[in-house]
Amino acid sequence: MTGSQSDGRLSEVKFLTVAEVATVMRVSKMTVYRLVHSGELTAVRVGRSFRVPEHAVHEYLRGAFQETA
């Protein structure tokens, strides 16, 4: 894979703030921070805040749903 191909895919990734993730998951922001710090939810640090790839939220919820099923 060349650099331009990976850059193209990266530009397609939608990043969510911790507050947006909390809203989607219907949990508190502190819960999202705990998931990020424990490594259960993938996130990227941007300055002093975190951004979570949207696909990571979907993967986490899919995994949590499968555990309860």
C-alpha cells in the first residue's frame, strides 16, 4: 500500500469527540474516558483531548452486544 492510498482512507475516517461518543452510547463522558484509558475503546489524543474513530465505537458496541447475546 502506498502512502497516498493510506492517506485517502484516513481522510475518510470520521472522528467523534468524547461527548459525541457518550451521546451515541448513552453513557457519561467519564465512562467513555474510562473505556479509552483501559484500552477497550480506541482513541487518538489530539492536544489535551481525545478523538474516537466512529468505527471503533461501532466495533465496541458490536462486541458488547455479542457478549450479552
